[in-house]
Amino acid sequence: MNQPSQINPVDCLPDTDCQQLQNCRKPAAEAHSIPPVFYISQTFATREIDRIFRHAWIGVGRADRLANPGDFETLDIAGQSLILLRDSHGQLRAFANTCRHRGARLLDGNGNCRGIRCPFHSWAYKLDGTLAGVPRAETIVGFNRSDYGLIAYQVAERLGFVFVCLDPAALEIDTWLGDFVALHTPWPIETLVSTRRRELTVECNWKAFIEVFNEYYHLPFVHPDSINDVYRDPDQGDAVKGAFASQFGSTEGTGGLLQTTQQKPLPHMPGLSGREVAGVRYTWVFPNMTFAAGTDALWLYEAYPLGPNRCQVFQTACFPPETVALTDFDEKVAAYYHRLDAALAEDIPALESQHRGLSNPDARPGRFHPHLESNVAGFAYWYAGQM
């Protein structure tokens, strides 16, 4: 994957940090983990915003939460507020959440609107971001409304996921994603319905949060009585083209339920066959979105930095529309939500403890288990290239 700018990372980092990052770019069987300082330093947290979040395609969850014209949601991505909305033609748009008059914040939260009106001086914008109205504009000399539309960013939908990019010169989305869509064709991901979205704050670095979702190594030690018995050792990580990592693994039952609640699974996703009916694919779309595509459900996480020591997390559960239409769906899906929340409740103390350990002045990079931490090693390789 190309660097987001022409700056050479070798020229920008202290020698020790540079060498340790270079160790992340060795083959997985030889690679080292990301140095601890990159999880705890405000300097590197600021650098991530500049080098990654302002140039990468950022995964911001599922598109179906903005299903209708006028549906909007405000997003805070690495300290920058955006408006994500669906316009009158059904196209998703992304705008800077700032008025073109004197910079007032335009919207908060989520909802539905027929247009956007600044609460300060009532400048009004259409859903496509063009300036529609300015009070008493007749006395402003040489004023052209077409010059003052909202600042727009790139936005794309793929497989029902939404990606936003703040950099107008970034790679095209399909170049960024490479063979992401092709690899996931066995699952009807684009048609899945989001049934619950949960928000929380975790006292750890955003990278560490997504790492734990993508590795099997911790399962017997953090989840011995909840989900460990569901998972067999995974396949070797896939060789992919694009800014993502992916790994498939077989399961005993469904990965969407606890090992103690496997008796009443929901139906398989339509069209699955072969190995996919008895396993789960874990995928990390760099930098900040990850999901598991199972036999019956897809569960998704987004993580956004709130400085080096905290992150904002969104958890989404998705199911086929045929499954959601079942008369007993509400009863059965409760066990799936419980599984997500129970595993997360076990992960969070481990993550917060890990973060305290990373803050130790004598913490050092370790070595990856190439088979059980394949996705994590893939991210470390990519991250080192960006930083």
C-alpha cells in the first residue's frame, strides 16, 4: 500500500523507533509487534492523525443506518467532526461539520433533515451541500453562493460498509481495498440488516482494541468458559491485496453464540456452502474497522482514537433480512447480543491491563505467533509503512 504522502518514515522517527518499526515489516514468522511507545505517546497519537486518519479510507460502519433521504449522523474522527448523510437522490455524502460563514458547528447527534441550517446565522444548505440561502445577502459585495458550499469529503459504500476519506488525493476506494470484495463473496454481506449498534469508551489505545478481536492466542486465557471451545485453530492468514487482513477458521457450532448457548442457533445465511457453513472469517479493514462474518451473523467493531490512552468503540450486530423477519427473532437474537457483550466484558479488563503494561518505561516489542496472530501481524506491517 502506498504511503499517504512523500515523507519517508526513516527520515522522521528517532533511530530506535524507526528500527523497531522496521522489525514489524518482516515476514510474520519473524516480525516483532508494534513498539509500546506507539500505544502510549501523545506525539505518535498526533502523528497517526496526520499520517493515517487524514489520508486513509476510514471504515465508519454500516450504510443501512442511513437508509432514507435526509438521514444524517455526526461523526468525530480523530478530533474532526463530520456530517454523514444520504441526499435526496439516495447518495451518501460526507461534509465538514462547520458552517462556511463563520465556522459554527451545524449538527449534532443523528436524525433526519430536509436540509442543513446553521443555528448561529441561519445559512442554509441543501442535502448535496450547496448553499441554498443566506439572510440579507444582497448587501454582500461580489458574493457568489456557489463558492460557499459545505466542504465535502470522499465517501463510498462497499458490501454495505461505509468508508470516508478526508484526503481528496487519496487512492480510489477499490484500489485501497484491493480484493476485499472478492474475498467476501461467499457471504451476502451487502444485504445484511443492522439490528443493534452499541457505543462505549475503553481505556486503551484504539489499535490494541482491534488487535484483540483479530487474534486467537488469548482465547483460552481470557475466554476459557465463554467462547474458547467454539473456536478451532484457524487457517493460515490469507494473502490479500489491499489495506486489510483476513483469516478464516472453523468453529464448533456458531461463533455468534457462547459455548453454553449453542442449542438454538439462528438459520445460516442464504447461499453459504462448503467450509463457510461451519466457520467464521475475521477481517480487519485498516485502519480502524473489523468484523467477523459467521454462518448466521456478522458482528462489527469500529474504534476511534481519543488520544493515546482511550478509544471510542461502536459494536454492530447484523443478520440476513430473512432471519430478522422470523417471528421468534427477537427472542433468539438476545442470546447473540449476550455473547457479544459477554466476550467484550472479558476483553476490556485484559485490554486495560495491557495498556498499563505498555506504559511501563521498560516495555519492549515482542514476537507474533504467526498462525494465531496473523491479522495483527498484517496490521503491524501496514502500520509501520504508514508511520
